[in-house]
Amino acid sequence: MYARKLEAEIVIGGERRACPLEWLDSFCMRNFTGSAEFDDTLPTGEGRLEAGLRVEPVRLAEAMSDWFTKRGKGNGQAVKVELREQENHAQRAGR
């Protein structure tokens, strides 16, 4: 079971939207980063993924941003990924 539930948004040219599930699947299932820590990720829907405790969301977002940009997902523009814990999950964890 994954300890963190994350929301993933992409920003391309000032436009923000949920990260497409297909992109999350490509990154998480094939994971070409060479970083074993990212093996503990599981896409669960459009703009949503779960991650293990050894995954650092900031490092994951940077790796995803770089990977998506290099694969042309931004149509020539940089892709920025922003991750945050889902609010209801983070609130329960704080109890």
C-alpha cells in the first residue's frame, strides 16, 4: 500500500491542468530516470498518483518535469509538474 496520495498538475505556457493519466502511466510504469525511489509510484487517475514514503515529491516533480519536457509533451515548451498531497489524505494523516 502507498502511504501518500498526490495530486499532479502540469503547467505549460502558463496554462495549468491535471496531468494526463497517460503521461503518469508512461513515467511511472516505464520510469527511465534510473532512480529506484520512483519505483514506488502508482498512477490512480487523471492528475492523481500514490507514492511510497521514500519518494520525495519535490524530486519526483523535477524528474517528471524534465522527462515530459524532453519527450516533447509541451510541444516545444517546458513542462512544469507540481505535486501536492491530497488535502483529505494529509488531514487524516495529521490526526
